[in-house]
Amino acid sequence: MDWIIRGRKELSCSYMEAGAAFLGEDILACIQGGDKPHIGCTVQAVPRPSLTGNGTISATSSILNLTGHKDEALCRRLAEKLCRETGRVVVCTGGFHIDNMKPEQIDEVVKALDGLADEIVSGIAGAGYSPLSTGF
């Protein structure tokens, strides 16, 4: 398996990395960072028609969390964005941990993840992969 794209963002408090690879037509994504990278959560996002009825793609997610871990917010954010943008099933796993994070550090981590997610979506398109026709 080859990683389509891997990226890293330096943060004031640490770093964040994210990457993605294809498993057939599906996508495996991974995030890690902070002082103690780990697997704290796994999210599977499945494309579906948006409940708005406007023809866009949304995602339904299933989550497995390790007890006491808060990594769902990041893994779910990345999995659902990649799922919506590509129309593919996405699994994202990983973890980011820094003790006693301040609200501004949390905001910085989320912004870094959003930037990495945009890079991954661009990398998928740049690798010649187009969004799947979902057949909805």
C-alpha cells in the first residue's frame, strides 16, 4: 500500500501529521501528533445522500473510541471530510495528545487538521483519483 499523501504541520505546542492511502476504492487515513501519538479512536465514514435533498454527499459515521480518549473529534472530522469530498468509504484512525491543552491550542490543532485535510483532498485529485459516482 502506498500513501497517496502525507503531511505535517508544526504547531506552537507540538506537531500534527496526517496521511491517506487507497485500499481498493476506499481510503485509509491516519493522524498522529502531540507528545504521545497513539491510536485512540477509529472512525468509519460511509457516503450517503445529504438529508437536505440538495444532491450533495454527506457521511454516516461509526466510531470506536478507547475509554477516556477524545480523539473522535479529529478522526471524525478528517474521515467525514474525505468521505464527502470523494464519495468513498473512509476509515481514519489515530490520536493526538498533549496534557492540559489550552483552548487556543485546541483551535490551532483543529486548524492544522483542516489544512492537512485540504492537502489530502488535493493530493487525491492530483494522483488522478476522481470522486466516485455514488449512484444515489
